[in-house]
Amino acid sequence: MHSQIVFKIDKQLKNSAMAKARAQGVSISTVLKEATRSFVEGKIRVGIVTSEETPTTSTTKTWDNAKRDAQKGRHLSATFSDAKSTIAYLKEHAR
């Protein structure tokens, strides 16, 4: 029994993939089937890759200040073991 998967993909990416598959003598369908099989067998891992953008000077300074404050124990919220003590703390420190 066979099943069909339908998904949207950027047209330029699709065309490039089809051209590369054709150049290697296979169909895009074969490429996708093999990629799916490899994924299921654990041969391909998929993850989220964050951008490699460098943070701005302002952002870096903010992070450095926050790290320094945390190391000194400043600007940290209290820790709680249950909801009741959390609510009591919030009521006591409400502005």
C-alpha cells in the first residue's frame, strides 16, 4: 500500500532539487523517498539551526550586564516550592 504526502515548497528550491536529481539520473520522488527512509532509520537528523548573526553591541552589553548581575545575586526573583508561597510573596511585594 502506498500513501501520498503533499507539502508546499519554494518553487526555485523545487526546480533546483529536480534539476540536481535529474542530473544524477533519478527522479525527485526517489530522492524524497530515500531521504524519508534515511530519516526513519536514523541516518538523517533534522534540527533547528539558529542564524549565525552576530549580536549588536547593545545586545551583548545587555547580556553581559545581566550575567554580571546574576553572578552577584542582583535582580533575581525568589524561588518557591509551591504556589501558596509564590502567591504570598507576590501579595507582599505588590506595588
